[in-house]
Amino acid sequence: MIPIQLTIEGLYSYQTRQTIDFKNLTDAGLFGIFGSVGSGKSSILEAISFALYGETERLNMRDKRAYNMMNLKSNASYIQFDFINYENKIFRATRDFKRNSKKFDDVKPSSVTFYEKIKEQWIPLEHSDAEKIVGLSYANFKRTIIIPQGQFKEFLELGAAERTNMMKEIFSLQRFDLQHNVSALAVRNKSDLDQLEGQLKGFEDVSEEQILLQKENLIHESQKLKDVSARFEEINEKYRLLKNLKSDFELLNQKKELFKKASLQKPEIDALEAKTELFDTVFRVFNPLRIEKNKLRDEILSKRQEKEHHSTILKATEDQFSVLREQLAAILPKFEALDQSKIQENDLGLIVHMLKFSEEIEILKERTKKGSEKVEEVEEKNKLIEKKLTELAQESEILKPKKLNSTLLIDVGNWFLEKKNLTEAYQNQIEKTNQKKAEIAKIAAELQPFGINAESFKNDFKSKSDALEIQRKQLLEKQKHLEVQQKLSHFASELHDGESCPLCGSLEHPNVVEFDDVHSELDEIQKQIDNLEVQKQEIQKKTLEIEKILNRKNIFEEQLKSEEEILKQIQISLKNHAQNFIWKDFDAENESEFEQKRLQSFEIEKQIDLISQNISLEQKNLEKERDTLDQYNKALEKLRLDEAKKAEQIKTNESNLKIAEWKNYQQKSIAEVEESFQKLVQSNTETEQNYQHLVRKEKELSPKLAEYKTIVLQLDKRILELEKEISENENDIQQSLERHNFKDLSEIEPILSQEINVQEARNEIQKFRIDFETLKNSIEDLNTKLNGFSFDEEQFSASENQFKQVEHERKMAYDAVVKTSSEIERLEKEYRKKENLLHEFVKLQKRADNLKIMTNLFKGAGFVQYVSSIYLRQLCDHANIRFHRMTRNQLSLQLNENNDFEIIDYLNEGRSRSVKTLSGGQAFQVSLSLALALAESVQANAQSEKNFFFIDEGFGTQDLESVNIVFETLMSLQKENRIVGIISHVEELKEKIPVSLNITKDEEKGSLIEIK
């Protein structure tokens, strides 16, 4: 997580809104937050934690957190924190809470909203879970990113279980917790096994023997079907012949019956044919003439009615046109005088505007007079301000030569400060060097009782040890010889005649050897050997003690060499620093004189600043007054221009008058002239509108009148034509009646009223005659075909029954073959399925065995603990790189068999001890090393380009040398793309860190933030 911006208002000691832009701070890589105790340094970290998680280190919900966090002079608190998360996405967290206006200690709970910046727009999120965004819980957030005051050693002193959980969350070690996955796989595998076992139970009757049995049955059924089919074909042929004969006799009887009916229907068909032909002739000749007669009669009637209607409309239009002509004649004289009246109307309009301009000119003259007086007043005020500015500038010029250059003061002040730091460092380094020399002398004194040469003591002790070893071997040889002699003496004393010798087996013992008693001599040799062993152990013990002392001496000599090198560097720095003093106006040995001059310069600078402020204020006042004067002059100019424009407009309007004269209206009121003007406008408008309306109406009626006259003439013409066509139609009808031997139309009407469909009637007649001839021919053909044949019903019934029986037998045999074939196919398919299931069952059983092994492996999160221990050891190795440098290789960090941290103390024979035995400064060093290593691992795990790490306090426990070492360590982090923020009141750090926030507490405004 990388901070971008933090805004705080009404929180703890922050009364007014303060905003921190972290860009310059994070770009520097290392920055600090400094201020006095209680100024509000740690509150910045609490604001970040509370904005993200709603949690703080100092207060919880039971502590009336909202009330206690809010500034007592504020009625509302607000926090806004912008940051980049591990995915390089930009987010914003906001929290605010308000005080109840009626109850001071009632502060409503905070409302929280998270936003994501997408395409330069802040989009609100549906949740406020910071853990999802940051990737850390609050507990691990304050262990790895923002470490609150007093919590720096928490990770170091965590129990093994808590530390494992923390590592699991930070490094996503839950992916190695495969216990539930394996368990789920085992359950699913068992379910699959049970399911397969159930499926296999359904295949118990499926076997190769069953398939072979069914195949034998198929052969038998197939032969049976073949025999029945041959018999069926023989009987079927005989049955088919009898069936065809029966069909022919039945068809002959049916056709004879139909021919009888057709013979009875023939006279009706003949009568229908005569009737249809008569109707067709009459319809073709007389029907068109009848239709034409009716059509002409209807049309002439319609035209006569239409003529009557249009004649009425023509009469009304002619009357209306006569009235319109009379109205136009009456209004024409008034319309012809309209142009002169409009000229008079225009003159009156101009005169109304001229009267208004005259009135406005009088008002403008009064405003111009008052404006001129105001301009004179402002000009006088400007002169007074200019005089005061001149006096202040002269006073500032007098003070400037007395003020020293600020860059010079800073450079000289920095020189004295550096000299002070170098001098203190030189004294401290001398003390350290003397301490190391004293330690070396003390160790040398420890070596004096041994009386040895440090260079050759190992060879001397080795020579002594070798000599003692030679003596020991000689004594052992002698001891061995005496023990053999003692054993032989024992055997000799045990020999008796007639008993076999235990060495040679002889039963006779003529010359028994006699030996002296060597027991006392053996005891003496054993004492000498034991004494030699004691001497050797004493030499080894002394060697170990001397080596330990010499090792300690070598360590201190190396440290002394390092301290003397540092002392030499400080001396060179002091010498070079003294040569860098190039300011002749100051004494390098008299810092108090410099301080006095600097204070005097500061006082003069304050006076100059005060004068500059007064000059700036007066210049602003002068600028303001000049702006006011400019505005007044512009306003006066505008008034004069307006007055001239209106006077010019009056002259222009007077020159445009054509009938009226301006002098006759100058003394009249605007209302009086306006009233005359409006009456004339109304009269002219009415005359023009009425005339135009009558002309437009005349133009509309003229074409309509002509149109109606034309229509009436056309209708008269058409009626005459229709009367002629009717006469011709009546002549045609009379001629047709005579030609076809009819007296009049009354004889035609009954025939046409029959409405015979000629085509259908003819089709019906034709179909009857064709069917009649067809039946007649068919009967003759069947009689010829069946000549000499007869049909026996009993013989046919017997043959039919025999056919049905054999057909049934063939169907049964065929069904049996099909059924047996299907059963074989089913069994073979089921058998293949059974084999597949058995193969899958064996695979699942083997998988179940493997899953059982994996369940035991991942039980109780053991694998996660194992992986966590690997991460911890890597973390410990990374932390030791910096911890060794901070402690000058005197201490090291390690994990014991319980995964708890321990310290290896190289100044005490490399023995291990608890981390709780560390001093405050050492605990800070190891905690810092661990925290940096942890942050490094988190950065690598998140694959982020940069990582952020905040330390609150801790440096107060370090001496100057340790502070320098820690500072060098933190500075080196810049090269590793890491950002570190420090909260401290240690002055040495404040001087070393180039970019920082300085927190000051104002009694009125609360805590204020300044970037330096």
C-alpha cells in the first residue's frame, strides 16, 4: 500500500482541516514526522488505520471512541485517505461523525464509504471491507505496514500459533491447507465408489454364459421361422387366388345394380339437356340488353337529381357575389386615403420617441454631475496612499543594508551545527576506543596466570599432550603384560593331576611355572595411567579456555580496529570541516558572536517583512482605489456618450418627420401624444385588414361561380345523350324478340328466372353419359372373364382360416427371433458396460487408498505449519543480514525447534538466549530488522513495484552510534524501492532526514502540519 493523500479535520488535536500530500514524501523514499510530545504525530497513523478499518490502537468501542476521538472544539470529524493498493489500483476511504447539537457528549457513529478511481472518476464501492482492498487484516496491517507506538516488538514476541496464522494470512498459506480439499475428494470418491457398487449389483445376471445360451436359442428359433415361412408361402398363394375370384364376382353384382339405377335416371337427364340449351340461348341474347336498359335508366335519373342540386348552389353563389361587390365599393375611398394616414402614424411614433429621449437626457445630466464630484473625492484618496507608500519604501531601503544574507546565515549555521555533531561524535568515539582498549587489557590480564606464548601455546600444549600419550601407551603395554602374567598364575594355581589344562588340554603337569604376585604393581600402573589422563584433560581444558579468551580478544581487537578507523575518519572530517570555514565576517571559534549577529539579522528581517506587508497592503488599497476611480471615469464617460446619442437621435427623428412638426409637440406630454398615436394605428390597421379581407373573398368566389356554371351546362349535355341511348336500346330489344319468335319481354322473364348454371348442367349430363357407357362395358368384360368359373363360400372360408393360422404361427416365430436377437444385443451391451464399471471401480479403490495417505499427511494443518516454518526461517535469514550489521556481528536471530525466536550471543561462546533478555535498543534493532524483512517478503509476494512501511517511535532507545547505523540501514532501502516513514522526536534523525512533516500545536487552531 502506498499513501497518496490524507485529510484530517476535528480529530484528536487536529481542529482545522489539514491535508498531507504524500507525493514528495514517498518520492524521497525516507521521510519523517517530527514534533513535540502531544503535538499529534501518532494521530496521523491512527487516522489512516481508522479510515481503513474503523479501528484504533488507543481506543475501542467501550471507550466512547467517537466522542474521545473528536476534537473538543469541533462539532464534526472527517477523515479522507487516498492510497494505491497491492494491485496498483487507486482507492479512497472516507469516514465522518457528528456531535449532537443538543447533547455535547453524544457523538453519532461514523459513516464510511470506499471509492475506486476509474477513468479519473471516483466510483463508490458496494462494500467497506478494507481487508479485501489492502489484502491484510487490521492485526497484520499494524504489524507489517503501520506499526503503532509501543507495538514494534509484537511480531517478535508472538506465540508460535499466532505467528503461523499471521504468516498464513500475509503469504496466503491457506493454499497449502489442503485438508478440506482432500476430505472433499475422499467423500466424493467414496460416493462414486458406492454409486458404482450399486450399479454393479444391477449387472449380476449379465455373463458370458448367459450370452452363449441366448445365441443357441437364436439358432433354434431362426430354423423354426424358416420352416413356418415356407409353409406360409404355399398356403398364401392358394388363398390369394380364391380371394381374387371372390372380389370379381362381388364387383360384377355391384356394377349390375348400378347399371339398373342409371337406366331409370336416363329420361330425366334428357329433359335437363333440352331445358339447359333453351336457357343458354335466351340468356346470351336478352340478358345484355336488359342490363343495358336498367343501367341507362338509373344513370339518367341520377344526372337529373345532380343538375337540380348544382343549380341551387349556383343561385346562392351569384347572390353572395353581388353583396361582396357592394361592400368593396363602399370601403374603396377610405382605403385609397390609407397611405397619407400611415405617414401621419409614423410621424407620431417618432415624436413619442423624441419626447422619451428628452426626458432621459435630463436624468443623465443629473447623474453626470454627481459622478464628477465622486471622482474628485477618489483622486484625493489615491494621492494620500501614494505618499504613504513612498515613506514605507524609504524606511525599508534604510533597513536592508543592515540585514545579513539569509543563505550566508544558513550556511554558517549549518557549519557550526556540523562542527558540534562532529566534535560530539569524536568524543564519543574516543570513549568507545578507550573502552575497547580496556576490554583488551582486561582479557590480556586473564591470560597472564597461564604463562603462555599466545603464538606458540598450541604447539607447546600439543608436545606435552603427545609426551603424556607416549607414557600412557608404555604403561598400557606394561599393564597388559602383567595382566597376562596374572592370568597364567591363576591357571597354574588351578592345575591338578588328572584334570585337563584349560590352555593345552594335557592331563599331566610335570613342570608347573611359578609367578610372583603382580596385583600391587598393576594397581600402581593404573594410578599412573589415571594420572596421565587427568593431565591430558587439564591440558585440553586450558587449551579451550585460552582459545575462548583469545577469540574474545580477537573480536575486541577487530572492534577496536574498526572504532579507531571510525575515529580517524571523524578526525579527517573535523580537519576538512575546519578548512571549509570561508567566512571572514565570522570567527570559527566564536559561535556565540555568530548567534548574536544572526538574531540581530532576524530582527531586522522581521521589521523589513512587516514593512513589506504594510507596503503590500497599501498597494492593494491603492490598486483598489485606482480600480474604483477607473470605474467611475468609465461610468461618467458612458453617461456623456448616452446623453450625446440621445440628443443625436432626437435630431435624426426630427429630420425624418414628413407631415407633423416637432415644435408643435415639444410641450405636450408623452401620454397625450401616445394616445393619439395608438388611435391612428388602430384605425389604419382596421381599414387595411377589412379591404384585404373583401378582396381575398372576391378572389375566392369568382372561380367557384364559373365552376358551378360549367357543371350545370355539362349535366344538361349528358342528359340529352342518355335519352338518345335509351331509345336505341328499346329498338334492339324489339328486333331480338321478333327474331326468336317472342311477343314481348314477359315471355323471356320466366325462362331467365330459373337461374340455371349452364356449365355445371352440361358437365353433369356428360358425366352421366360416360358413366352409363363405362358400366355397360365393364359388365360385358366381367361376364367374359368369369365365363366357366364358380365361387364356393365354404371352400373360401376354410382356406382363409388356414391362412390366418399359419400367418399367426409365422408372426410368433419371427417375434421370438427378434426378441432373442434383442436380448443378445442387450446382454452384450450390458456386459461391455459392466466391464467398464469394473475397470472404473478398481481405479476408484486405488484412488481411495491414495487419498487416505494424503488425509493423514494434511491432517491438523500440519503441512501449513511446515510451510510456515520455512517462510519464518527465510524471514529470519533476511532479518539477520541487517541485524548483524546493526550489532556488529555480536548477535544473531534464530528459530528453535518450537518455531520461537532466540538470540545467539557471540560474546558469550555463541550460546542462545530468549529474545525477552534483549535491552530496549537491541529489541528495537531486531524488531526493525524483522519488520523490514517481513515488508520485503510481502512486497515480493504481492509483486508490487514499491512498498510502504511506517515506524512510530523506537529511536529514543538508541545511542548516537546505533542511530547512525539504523539510519544508514533505512537510507539503503531507497535503492530497494522501499518507502519508510518515521515518527520520532530524536533531533539527530530530524537533522539527517531531508524531507519531513513538522507538527506544531497552536492553542487556537490545534495541530498544524508543515512540510519541510
